[in-house]
Amino acid sequence: MLYTLLCYNKEDVVWSWSKEEDDAVMARLAVVHEKLVKEGKLGPSLRLLPTTAATTVRGPGLVIDGPFAETKEQLLGFYVIDVPDLEGALDVARQLSDANPTSTYEIRPIALYVPEARPNAPREVVKAY
């Protein structure tokens, strides 16, 4: 089953890390990433740019600079993982949390979108991960 793990943290803290601090966190996360790749569980994994780079569409026709989230933590990135069940997703989230303990990981099941079902879809399907 596919799950997405949403990574939240205090953006001002994360983007204030020195290059060394950031590299250290990314190195710890890379250990988890490599393990998940070897196990065939890791799909797309992305680090988002700061919310200052965001644009929000709210309601019909209203476009706003920034995310305007009502939280103290922001969505900084996400993972798509392929694990058998919620316990598998919890296991991965715990590993990521151990590597990056100041972040919060939200787990959500993914309702599969099947783009190949579109009338003009390519005939060959490629698994991207």
C-alpha cells in the first residue's frame, strides 16, 4: 500500500541551520533513504523550498503569495513509500524521526491516481521508483 509521510518542522529554525548542521541532518536521513531504496519501499522524496517561495490559491480566483498556514510548523517535504500496511509506514516514520528528531511526520494513505487510464496516456507504463 502507498503512504505519504509529510515532514513538518519550524521553518525558521530549519532554514537557519548552518551548512554543517543541515549536512548532518541530511546525512542521517540519507542512511534511512538508502535502506528504504534497497528494500524497494521508497518512492518520490522531496524537500520543499521555504514558504516564502509558495503561492496559494484560495477560493475562486484569489491568488496569494505564501502559504498562509495557520500553524507554527510548516510542511517542508514528503516521502511516498510502498509498504504493506500502517505498521510499515509507522516503522519508516520512526526511522526518519530518529534521524531528524525535531521534525514531525504525518502519515496519510494515498488513494491511487492512475494516469494511464486517461484516453491519451502513453502506452508504456514506467514505475518511477
